[in-house]
Amino acid sequence: MADEPKETTEPADSQEAPKALEPPKSASLLGGAEEGFISHLVELRDRLIRAFLAVLVVFLAIVYWAPQIYSVFAEPLIATLPAGSSMIATDVTAPFFVPIKVTMMVAFVLALPYVLYQAWAFVAPGLYTHERRLAIPIIVSSFGLFLVGMAFAYFLVFPAVFGFVAGYTPEGVQMATDIDKYLSFALSLFLVFGLSFETPVVQMVLVRMGIVSMQKMIDFRPYFIVIAFVIAAVVTPPDVISQLMLAIPLCLLYQFGIFLARYITPRDKDEENAS
């Protein structure tokens, strides 16, 4: 008996096992970007908390000497007051809170290197190697020049301004400055002179990024001199001495930035040499 051919019966519609639905690539990329953004926010929060804790620790360490710190802070004005005169406090809580505010400012300045380190640690992973090499000198020089600007204001500008004002006090008028107003005045001048002394750093960054060249800064020098005197007239007290003591250093710092620009290679040329 001949073997009959076996009939293979296949279903009319062959069905494959259903595959798991895969999310679209755009959705996965969006999810990854969102997770990366959240992780950056978490890291930024941690860095800010560490910076705040550093300032707080320094403040708690020196707050016991708040009255002595304020005495040093107010010395440039007290030295110019007439004999028998003193500063006054028109607010009930000013004798307590003003020294505390000054101590907080000192604590921030003392902790500023660690605060800048936290900022550096946050942005460093996104920088190229040559950018990291440039960033560290910029951070260090910015901090140093800011301190130099504050010292310039404290040791030179304050005595000159207060001596000028005390010398022109009308007869019969007793010069008695409120401690809170002196704090606002001194902090504003510290900020103005500290930021003004950052001029060479800004110039070096602009040259490095290829935004301006040394020749353009040389050509812009006459205009910068005018701008420096306008800035000095706006942000300093309305006396000629303080205006000159801001405008002249600004012009000298601008010239110093031009000198340093000779040794800075623009980024595009640096990349061409590397390639």
C-alpha cells in the first residue's frame, strides 16, 4: 500500500506572536533629556546648599566678634569725625542688626573661594579641557581683583571722601552719620569698586572668545575713557574726589587688560592650531 502524501495544513492567515510595543525614539530621547535636566537641577540644589552652609558656618564662627568687626568697618568714617562726635542709630534695632549685617558680608567674602569652587564643580563637566584650563585662572583672578577693589575703596577712597565731606561741613552743623545709612553707602561702594576691578578679566574673556580683538580695544580706548567718567559720575557720591578715584583706576585697568590681551590666543585660532 503506497504511502499517501501527508497533507500539511497551515492556517489560512499565518499569525506571528505579537511583539511588545516599543516607545518611539523621540519619546525615549525626551525622557532622557528630562532626566538629565532633573539631575542637573538636583546637583545645582546640592551645590547651592553647600555654598550656603559654608557661609553659615563662617558666620557662626565670627558672629561673636560682630561689634569689633563693625568698628573696623566704620573706622574710615569715625577717624574723620570731629572730636566728641560719634555715629548715631535712628532705628531701635539698628545697633544690633547693622553689625550682624556687616558680619554676614565678611562671612560671605571669607567663604567666597568655596562658593566659587561649588560653581566651578557644577559647570566643569560641560567644559572642554582647554576651557577648564582657562576657567581656573579666571576664577582666581576674579576673586583676587574683587578683593583688591574692596581694599582700594576701604583704604583710599573712604578716607578721601569722608575727609572731603568733613572738611566742608558748615560751621554750626554737627556731622553725625546714621550707622544704617553708612552701611548702605559702604556696601554700594564696595560693590562698585569690586566690580570695576574686574575689567581686565572681562577683556581677557572677550578676547579669548573671539568677540573682540586687541586692536579693537585699542581703537575703543578714547570712548572707554568717556564711559569711565560717566559711570563714575553716576555710581559714586557727587564729589569730584570719589569720581576721579573710580574713573582713573578704570582707565588704568582697561589699559592693563589691553596689555594682557597680547598673551591671549582667541579660541578659533587655538582650535585651528590644535587641529
